[in-house]
Amino acid sequence: METTIYTHGFPYPQNTALASHLESVVRLNGGIPATIGVLNGVARVGLTPEEIIELTASAAKPDTKKVSRRDLGYICGLVKRRALREVFQVSYIGQGLTGRKLNGGTTVAGTMVLAHLAGIKIFATGGLGGVHRGAENSMDISADLTELGRTPVAVISSGCKSFLDIPRTLEYLETQGVGVGTFADGREGKVDFPAFWTRDSGISSPTVIHDERTAAAIISAQFSLPLSSGLLFANPVPCQHSIPKARMDAVMTEAVLDAEASGSTGSDNTPFVLARILELTKGQSVIANRALVEANVVRGTRVACELSKMEGNTVEGTHGVKPNPTYSAVSAVREASFTTTSASDGSSKVALAQELQADVFVAGSLAIDLSCDFSPPENISSASPPQLQTSNPARISQGLGGVGQNIATAIQFLGTRAQFCSAVGDDSAGLVAREMLTARGLSTSSIIQKSSARTAQYVAVNDAQKNLVLAMADMAIMEGCISEVETLWKQQLETCKPKWLVVDANWDPHSLQQWMKIGQKIGTKIAFEPVSVSKSQRLFASTPKSSFELSVLPHHIVSLATPNSMELASMHAAAREAGHFERDDWWQLIDAMGLSSSGSREKFVSITSNNLVDQGIPQQSVQLLPFMPTILTKLGNKGVLMTQLLKPGDDRLTSPVHAKYVLSRADPSHPALGGIYMRLLPPAETVRGTDVISVNGVGDTFLGIIIAGLAKDRPISLVDLIHIAQQGSVMTLKSKDAVSPAIKKLKDRI
């Protein structure tokens, strides 16, 4: 994929979000993306996420150039010394002398050159350059066309922009020996060569391509012959985003006339015309542009997968031609099973592992949060709640939320590497969410986009003291993601092998349990965030398509859970109703805990309080411990109840300091159980109501800090971590953000 669209098309940070999104689209459709550009004077094939951010952040700066074939020597020759680096990734650099390190977005021509050098056969982009109107006098013909005539790469684009001379462009391509075809995209008979923003140009396409397999067969045959020319496959803009031809013709005529009147010629012509088109279409051209780019990336990836299967599984005979090994792709595509056809075994896994370097994977919701804080008039007491069935005055703020996103952000803020897995819709909210993630430094390579789906949104209605009165959550997009869990995310998780996997309960039960099974299989520790009273039960749900069953210590799946008191009660009820407290293995572990058959209440009360014991909170925690040996129950202004199964030999079993917190001791001969540790940790601070800005994300901040600390090579004690996490939660409580950036101050303490 090219990068001029990022450096000279979309502004920062929208360009970063788009680049990350398009790479995700490639992966979701079975491919491995290779974004091509020039960074610090080095031409690179397969930019890493960090390099993409660096390049896109340099958009519109004087030292960020458009790089065509003619510019490669110049921009790569100005760096100071020779270097070579390989990630997916091939890099080319000259022996420069001046020490200038320029960045560049590669055009279609520049991208083709570098893609061919790396052995990549298929390149998806937005639009192609062409013959400009009046070229018989100006000789203004895009280098993209001559490059197609001498570089064997197949380009998938939405034709060329309609302000160009399309008939002469097609004539020029024919002269250059370039095969041109247009995808029928459901149409019958002859079809038009597309004109970028519109599906129709009035110019018939030389050939019609009916599916990706046909395109792959043409590519395989063409590149097996001793020909140096490329191929152009035109993919029309999706119907719902196509601007009617009559309207586009009128816009184009006006824009071209304005360009002539302003004297915008040569390299200034296209930017001027594009700006006028944006104005005249009132932004519709940008929407169509983004849609067609994504459609082309999807189409190109599917063609690449077909080509990979074709050349990987056949020799002579399939299409009458034997593929020439000279042109074999270098890690260019992978099949739907996520196995790779490459020149070197395992190269794609190396690339994926380098891209997904993370200590923690967080699988959960990403949402746009709306916080509605009741602002009563002066004649109404601030203690009064909002009135039902009528409108209430309020202060409403919007931010990025979602339980999983909040947790991942907190982990990232504390310097622990986190990879966030979630889904957004193909709507404006999804675009905003991706942009905000990128701005926070979180990779979006594991964020999928689901067509015809709504990006999750959460609306909280709070009273004047910022206490939650009512919340509405649209998390439907998290339902039915099982195919992505079992393919894309499974591959990423198995490749990365993080220390911790955090899963929130916004997933449907089948997907949630599949996440747990994958985590257990690779041996990573799993933390469970229950999210809500109803969703907390999903961990114990029985699903027709899943053979999932929670195991008890030492074969437990969940290592840590962080419910509040109501979620704890709900989890306990769900486990009881599912029959988990009747299982033999559960009873054996309960018996081994060494709890007294009489007088347990006094021990519970001495460690916690009469009130908590009356609510059954300590008792419920103990009964759930066999399935999740560490439970941190969030109790608001009462603090956090830490309940934990200790391993044999744990120092706390014999320490006088910890003796009062040891609820029971197991028989010393037990191979996996030493005893039960229970401790009520007071809140870090009692926050006045007037200091509370928002309650959203407080619990998520708590878990994020806990996991960030536990993922360290030498984590501090859990008790100390809980105290720090409570301090971070207070920071969020006093912040308008779902996770307060102030928690970065805690980084050195964990």
C-alpha cells in the first residue's frame, strides 16, 4: 500500500487512523499488509505501526516529499550513512553525504518500484494518475502510467480521477502494453471504466473481470511470461458512496475552469482541483474517497489470497502456465487459515510478532461515552435526583470509553505494553474512536471494522453528586465476533504469547469463553472484568456451541477477577445455578482449604466487618476461589476486599505480620493449596462529592494499574499494587477522562 494518501491526502491524526485501519482490513481479509514509504531517508517496504505514526505525523511538513520513481535516488541519497534493516520489511538506502533525513509518501509509481524490488505482486491504492486534459500541449502525463508499462505489479484502483482525460489515459496505457480490466461488481454485460468518485465514466472498460479468482489467474499468467509491464484492475467505488455522474461532471468542469483561471498548472493543478471538488461536493468527495480506498484494499487482499493459493497449490496446468519462481511473493499474502506463502519460512510470523510486541492483551469493548451530569436549577436541592419521564438540565460530555479500552489505556499509561482487541462499526463514531486510540499511543492493528454495525456507545445519567443513576449501553457490536476470535485474534494471541490476557464480559458468552480457552492453551494468565451484574454471569453460562467448563485449582483458567459487590453476588448465583458448587472437584478443594466447620463467621467479621459478612461478600468470595484464585472485590468507600488462595510455602502462611489475614491453612501435604488469605484494604482517600468529576472508568483504571504492575518482570506485592491502584482510581474520579492521564505519575511506583 502507498503512503502519499497519508502524507499529502488526509491530515494528521486522521491519516494515522486510516493507515492503521487499512492494515487491519488487510489482516481481516487474510493478508499481511506491507505499507511502503520513505522514513528518515530510508525506503521501507512494510512499515511498523510506530513508523507509520512517525511518517503520518510528518504530513504537510516541508521535509515530507511526494516520492515517485524519479525521487527515490534524491530522497534516499541525502542520508549520512549506509544502513540496511529488515522487519517484514525490506529497506533500501543509498550512500549519501549531506546528512538530511527526509520523509516521503510514495506515489503509485514509487510504490510499484519498491513493491517489485520486494517481490510483491499486488498493490492496492485509491486512484491512479493519468493523462491531464490538454496534455497534447502541456505533456502533463502521470509517471504512474509509464511505471505500469515497465514494472510487473498488478495495481487495484478506482480508475483515475474524473478531471483527467480518461479516454487518452486508456489509450496511453494500451500503448505502454498495460492490461486493463474493471471488476463487474455485480453488474452484467459491458461496464464503464470507473472515474474515481463515480462508478460511471461513459467510457467502456477494455475488459470485464467478474471475480478475484479470475484476476489472480490473469496475474499468474502475465507474470510468468517474460514481460515487464504491469496490470491495472479498476474497482468501482461502492454503490452507496458513488456520486452521480451528471453531478460529478458539472463539479469537475467548474473545478477545472477555476484551476485554469487561477494559473494552477503542473504539480499545483491536482491539489487545486481536489480542493475545489471538496468544496463543491460539500465534503462528499472525501467520504467517497475513503470508502473506495477501503474497498480497493479489500479487493486487492482477496486477489492476493487467490493468487497465493493458486501458485502455492499448482505447478503446470491449472491455467496453462507454470508460475515463474523469479516472481514469487515475499510474505505478501496469507490464506484464511493464516498460514503464509513466503520466500523464507516463518517470516510472516516474525513480522507479526514484531508488530504485536505486548506484555498484555486486552480483549473488550471500545465505545463512545456520553456522561450526562444532572445540573438542578437553583430552586431544586442538589441532593434531588433527576426526574423521570421528562427532560432534565445537564452538563453532557463525550469521550472515548469502553471497559476494555479503559483498561488498555491505563496499562499503556503506566509503560506496560498493551495490545487492544475490539470492534467498531463503519460509522463516524468508529472513525473517531480509532483516531482517539491512535492519539493515546494504542495500536489499532487489532481493531476490526464490522460493516453495517454500530460502534458501541455508553450513556451514563448521573445525579448532581456524579453518582450513577441510570446507564444505557449499546454493545451489540460485541455480539457474534466468534469468527474473528477464532481466526485473526487467535493468531495474534498465539504469536505474541503475552504474560496476561484481560477479558471483559461485554463479549457474548461463546466469544468470551473462546477467549478463555485460547488464553489457557498458550499458558497466559487471564484476568476477568465482570462489567455489570447481568454480564458477569456470562463466564458461567452454558452455550450450545462451546464445550467450555471452568476448572478448579491448579487447572484454573481465570487467575484474577475484579467484581464489585453486586457483580460478585451475581457471579456466585450464576455458579450455583449452573451446578458448579455441586461438583466433586469443587468440594474436594473446599474441604482442603481447612475452614472451620463452626465459628467461621467470627473469623470473617474479624477480618472484614459485620456488614460485609451480613451481605455474604466474604463467603461468596471464598466459594468462588476454586475457579479464580484471586478475587479483588471493589467496595467503593469501604475499600477493596482481597481474597486469595495461597500456594504451599507462601511466606504469608508463616509471617506474624500476615497471621491475622490468613483465614485458613490447608493440609501441608496438599500439592497446590497452602491456605486462604483475606484482607480488607481501606480506600486510598475519601473523596468529597464536590471533587468528583466522573465515576466512569474508575474500576477500569483500578484493574489496568493492577495488571500493569503484575506484568512486570519483578512485580511488587499485590497489597502494595492495590493501594497504588486505588490512588489511580481516585485520580480518575477527579478527572473528566475515563482514565486520568495523571496516573502516569504512578509509573515508577509499580
